[in-house]
Amino acid sequence: DAEITQSPRHKITETGRQVTLACHQTWNHNNMFWYRQDLGHGLRLIHYSYGVHDTNKGEVSDGYSVSRSNTEDLPLTLESAASSQTSVYFCASSEVGGNPVDTEAFFGQGTRLTVV
Amino acid sequence: AQTVTQSQPEMSVQEAETVTLSCTYDTSESDYYLFWYKQPPSRQMILVIRQEAYKQQNATENRFSVNFQKAAKSFSLKISDSQLGDAAMYFCAYPNDMRFGAGTRLTVKP
């Protein structure tokens, strides 16, 4: 069965370190997304990609970067981790939708990141 | 930017009763979809129901239905005959730009 997996599931890192969260999907979806989930804020979009070599900033992109070198993977990098980036991170993927967008997003299980 | 607002951080319902979760949104588009996702304690995100703005009829999926009022930009989720397994976070989403509301935590009391 196709799936989307995130690794690691839990990570603790120190302030100032570079951290990379992995996301791998076997749906062969062109669209991939990274969100962070915080109490009171719901899911906020960090970065997204509509295909290989395409990346776009979301509403909370400062301090984060992504690259898309193949269809399956969209790693999220925290350039210099800060305590404000302690959160649960979700990766998602979806098919290219129609106009308007009608496609369901499939989510990974999340990565809980703690920055100390 | 489009916005999605869920004004109820928490809701509670008695088992077998009905509960309605609210969602409002802002868009300049004339046609779009709206989704409700459920996130149980396992953190898995599950699509519950979707509605296309051009459809007059409110969407229904078993015990889940929506009250879509396009002019008011309102998209509420009604859960009938609530079950213990309905306890979860519920997110309203606007898929055109993949925006989500802040979520409503639903508790179901036995």
C-alpha cells in the first residue's frame, strides 16, 4: 500500500543546531507540504512543492528550508533551531487537483521536535 | 490571503447526541471546495467530508453532515448520534491554498 512516512518520530535538539526532518511518500504525488501544529494555531503551512525542483514559502517559512530533488521526498531543514520551533511537524502529499482544488491531502504521522 | 477560522477551541457532547462544529472562511474565489479533517489522539489526519461551493445540496457522509452557507462563508460540521470514537481534533480546511483552521477539540462523554 502507498504511504507517507516521516522520520524521526521524535527528536530533541539544541538551540542553534541544524536539523533535518525527512518525509517520504510512495503515492507518486506531485504535491507535498510541510506544516507545524501548535496549540491554538492549528496547522500552519511552512513550505510546499508542486513538483521536482519546485518549492514555495508558506505562511510561517522563516527559519525553514526545503528542497525537492525527486518526487518521493521533501526534507525540511531548520537552519539554526530555536526554542520557538518546538512543535509537531506534519508532512502531507496530494495529487494534482482540478480547478478548484478538490484533492485530499494524505498526512504522515508527525514528528515531535523539541528544541532545548 | 485566504483565512479559515474555527471559533470553538473545545466542544463537548454526550454520547448519542448531536453536536455542531463551526467554521468560517474568507475567499474571493467563486468556486472552491471545503474539507473537514479529523485528528484522533493517534495524530493521523482523516478526511471526514468535503463540500463544493457550487453544489446546492449539503454534503452528507453517514453520521456527518455539513451546513454550508456560501453567502455567509460558513461551513459547519454536524455529527449525529455521537460515538466515543468521534473524540478528536477537527480541522476545517480550504484546499485551494491548503489552509487549515485552528481546530476544535471534541470530547464525547459516555
